[in-house]
Amino acid sequence: MPESRRRTFSVVFQPRSGRSERGVQAPLGRRPTTARPEPNQPEPPTAAAPFVRVNEVSKSYREGAVETRVLRSASLELARGETTSLAGVSGSGKSTLISLLAGLLVPESGQVVIDGQDITGLDDVSRARLRARRIGVVLQSGNLIPFLTAEENVRLAIELAHGDRAAARARELLSEVGLARRLDHLPRRMSGGEAQRASVAMALANQPDLLLADEVTAELDSASAERVMEVIFDSSRERGLTVLFVTHSSELAARAQRRLRIADGKVRRV
Ligand code: ADP
Ligand code: MG
């Protein structure tokens, strides 16, 4: 599909816990009906350029007098169209890094560059728009709208992205993640694992260029985890989707084309 057309297949979707650093929910943006360039369009990338470059990013959280320094000049690159796994002990900053890459958080210093565009220089609305057009995110807490069924959640994502055949495609996507029998279930009537699988279907609904998946298989049995990862790996192989997934499973991590580990505020190749 040509890029101009692909760009119309996206969704402005604000994950449930998607808050900007200032604690303000970024507004639900409106998808332009035509592909209009962002004001600061990136330079056309060269084939060798990484799709994502995180350059010496630092991020702390402050609660009262207590400051937790999570990332300390952390850098990483994600190769275009490749799958990369991210490991690290609990509390090491994996989810923080995912939020920074999704533009849901802003670092104190350093840059997050996505396809040549430094997103740390964008305002909340522009970051939300970029996320809507190009990024699929599955947060650890899940993404589903609680009062919509599995099918309605995914259909909404496709419709917001101006996709056609929304109902049929929603059912296809949910079947691919093994939820053909849960189409009519509300999130509260799904198991944690089923909700995560529906969140993956939703994150893929806008046909993103970058998928960020935070421990999506943590609550899944091995067969379901396998199935969800196959959907993600297939998207990468077939559509050139760039993927970063967080996992504690060394078996799953080993199936990525590249492996990263986060420790002491830094990200290193494994
Ligand atoms: P991981 O995903 O690797 O378990 P996180 O990125 O969620 O790690 O968290 C890294 C550290 O930052 C942890 O010590 C966590 O308690 C702390 N942290 C995360 N989010 C917040 C927040 N909103 N406010 C204060 N501390 C936080
Ligand atoms: Mg986490």
C-alpha cells in the first residue's frame, strides 16, 4: 500500500493510562481526512538509518522529596523493520522506556528520534498525532475501552483510522490473536490474557510502523503467547513493522532479531 494511503489508515487512540508528563490527558486528536504533512516533516530517511534512535535519554520520577532516577543517559537504536526484545528486572525502567518511545512521557534530557523526527521537540497534540498515525502501543495495563466489547474496541480503532470493512477486519484481527469466540465480551468479562490479546489486535488496527508491546505475554499460557507473538512477528516480516517488545521470557527474547537489556539506567545489547 502506498505511504500516502497507509497514512490514512491510522487511529487517534489514547491508551487508558496515557498521560503526558504534566499530568494532562492529551486530547483525542482528529485524524485529517487527507494525508497532510506534519509541520516539521523529517528528512527522507536513508535505508540504513535506524527507525528509532534514543539518544542519551534521562528520566526520573519525583514523589515528594524522593527522586527515583530510572534512565541515565540511556541510548538505543531499533533497526527498521526488525524485531527487538527488551529485558530487565522489575523496576529497571522498561515501561518507562516504552512510554518515552510512544511519546506518552517526555525525557528530562536527550532525544527520541522516530523515523528521523525528534519527538521530544513536539507538543502533546503533535506527539498524539504521530502516535495515532504510526505507532501501536500495548501498555502493561492494557488499552481497551471498558464499555465496548472486544469487537467494538478494534472496530472503533479501525474506523477512527478511516479503515474500510471495519467490522470484518476487526473480526479477522481478533481471530488472528485467538479471540474469535470473545468478540462480544466486554473487557471485564475477559481474562487478563484475553484482554491483552484484544489490546494487541487494537494496537495493530491502524497498521502502525512501530509496535511497542509491554509484557503482552506475561499473563498468557505458552500456546497463547506463541500465537500472539506469531501475529506480531508476521506483521514485521510481511509489512516491515518495527517491533520492540518487553518480555521476561528468555525463550521469547531469543526469537527477536536483536536483544536489549536494561540495567542501572542504561540499555545494552545482549
Ligand atoms: P519496569 O517496567 O522495568 O518494571 P518501570 O519503568 O515501570 O519499570 O519503573 C521504573 C521505576 O520507576 C520503578 O522504581 C518504579 O517504581 C518507578 N516509577 C514508575 N512510574 C512511576 C511514577 N509514575 N511515579 C513514581 N515512580 C514511578
Ligand atoms: Mg513494566
